[in-house]
Amino acid sequence: MSSPATDDRATLRLQWARHALGNAAADLERASTDAGFRSYWRSVGAAPSRIVMDSPPDREDVRPWLRIRDLLEAAGVRVPQVLARDVDAGFLLLEDLGGPTVAQLINDANADAHMDAAITQLLRLQSLALPADVPVFGEALLQRDAGLFEEWFIRRHLGVELDCGDSERLELAQRRLMDNALAQPRVPTHRDYMPRNLMPVEGGPAVLDFQDLVLGPIAYDAVSLLRDAFLSWPEARVDGWLRRYHARAAAAGLPVPALEVFLRDADWCGVQRHLKILGIFARLQHRDGKPRYIKDAPRFLGYLDAVVPKYPQLAPLRELLDDTIKPAFARMSA
């Protein structure tokens, strides 16, 4: 059931959209979900369709999104075009980039072309000169990410309280993963650069969900793209794409380390990210009532099985996974 405040916002949104569109008969329908407090609405009743972004000022200021969008556009990154704006009211009129994302279109036959285009946009993003006040993906953010796995996946989802030995193993592994991320060269980092946030349009793919851009480890976005939260590829193919990214990044003058170091860094960033996402997906189920995401947990555990045993330094995490996490997950899945 909607509240009076919700109804008032819907009325205000429609009035603003009709004015921005110059069409008093236009209507709006929901275009997407899962965007924090923002919502997206597609215009209907006249062509071409447009997208209204509704970002209630008391819940989510639209200015940070606009700022990053403008920075990316200036660097040649394909981003949604803004056709009208009322920043104080929290409304933007955007071009309609269409329905399917790269995640919905990519397959074995076209994956190389899609990944190559995505890498082109990523290299432009990583070459961006950021203002000094853009946040750094440093110790504080890494510590917050690390806590999600234990709090939400281990404790809340699996119902496991780690004993002293397991707690020490997890803490040691997380510390090594964080130290690796902190030691990498820093570049502009999207933090969720994956096919689900890419739209296959001319001059693209267009990049979405970029408002949390930070200065972070150079391997992070590449591994987010190639070891995606929602799509899996054979490890040999991922390795080939990572090598392709490395060669192109080096040619573009980005501060990538030697290839073997980069491949290790990508592996370790992937482990750190997959642990975090397991925590986020568990939180989406238990706090937010969105259970569909945690169904991907077996794939994430498969990612970890493929990478963690390769590195003796991550043995504490392998032991925790083998002795505690996977048995508890198997019991609850039985």
C-alpha cells in the first residue's frame, strides 16, 4: 500500500516529467529497480521515450551522480545524456538507452567483442584525472567490505559463530587481501564495473551506476568485469581477457605492474570482492527481503575454489572455507 508521501512524490514526478517532455498527456512506467533510493521511470505516450531519474533530495542527493557523470563524459566515457534537470527537486530527464544490458545479450559467440568494447570504456574511465576530493578506496572502505562477509554471510546466513582459530584465519586472510589492494597502483575505480551496468549502444557500451567512483586498485574493475557477480566464464577464457586488458592498459600508459604481478593482483581482488558480495547478497535476503541474489552463492564459492588454493598466502582462507564455511553451507542447502 502506498503512503501519502509516496503518492505526493509520484504526482510531483509526473508533473515534472510532462513539463520537461513538453507533453501534457505523457505517462510514466517503472523502468528499473535496485538503485538505492533512486528510481527510474520510462515515458510512454510519445516517441522517443525518455527516462526520468527520481532521486528524492532528502534521501539521495542527485548532485554526486551528476558530477561523476560529467567527469566521465569529459573523458570520453559513454554515459547517459542529461536532457533536462531540476537538481533541487531531484529530477533528471535522461536519454533512454533501451532495455537489454550487455549481461542480457552476451553469449559464447559474442563475448570477445563485448569484452573488448567494455575494456575500451574501462581504459577511458581509468585514464580520468579525478578531483582531489574524490574518495580513496583505502583502508576504511576495505575494512567495511571485509566485515560484510562475516556479519551477513557467516553469522546471519549460515548461522555460524567462528571460534578463535577460525576468526584468526579470516582476519589474517582479510588483512593480506587488503594489503594487496592497498599496494596496487591507484586509478579511477567504478567498483561495480560489470555487464549488468553496461548498455550496448552506439559509441558504447554506456556505463551506468558510476556514482560511487573512487580512486582504487587498478585490478579491481577489470576483475569485476571478467569475474562478474552474475555471469561465469571458463577460467582459461578469463585469463585470456585479463592478459588482453593488461596489454591494452600498458599501451594506454596506465600504471599496470608486470603481467604476472597483475594476474595475481586480479585474483586477489576477485577473492576480496567475492567475499564482500556474498555478504551483500546475504544482507539483501535477510535485511531487505530480496532472496534471489543469494541463490548465486554456489557460484561464488566456486570462484573461491578456483583461485584461493593457487596461493599459499591464502591458506588460512582455504582452511576456513574447507573446514567451516562449505560444510555449513552444505548443511543448510541439504
